[in-house]
Amino acid sequence: MPQRTCIGCRTTLAKKELVRVVRTPEGVMIDPTGKMAGRGAYIHKIHSCWEQALKGPINHALRVEITAVDRQRLQDYTDRLPKGENPTSPEESLNGKGNKD
Ligand SMILES: [Zn+2]
């Protein structure tokens, strides 16, 4: 299972939990397929991680100063993400009930 680090929270996890952003000649784009050419970085599909990444780590990761247009595009994507802190469904909620001690 390929693993990548979220540039927002610095957690390493499976690629499928992350969204790739890529530096292209047209600017920094979201790359849902993960196949676009260019320097890429990975961010959790969580609102807070995008907010954090846009504060600076994305510039560092992509070695580019993101433009106002890029920022707007990424912010629009961020605004559509869930705001929950934990995107993985905890199985304890299923296993925790009905267990005998
Ligand atoms: Zn993260």
C-alpha cells in the first residue's frame, strides 16, 4: 500500500486517504487522478488539513509561491470538504456495543 505524508498535519497514511495537488504551468491544481505531471504534494481529505496546508506548507512542498488565483481555487475545494477531524470510520462504535465485560 503506497503511503504519503499529509502536508497539513504531517501524518503518513495510505494514498487513497489523501488528495494530490500538483504544480503545473497553469498554476497549482487539484489532481483527483493522482496522475498529472509535475511536482505534487498530498493533503488529507479534511478541511483543517487544507487550511493548514494553505498557510504555508503547500508553498514549501511544491517549491512555488501560490498565486491568489491558485489560493482561491484551493480554497473553493477546501470549502467543500467535511470539517470533521477524523475521516476514518471508527469501528469501535460497532464493536463497542453489546460486548460482554
Ligand atoms: Zn492531514
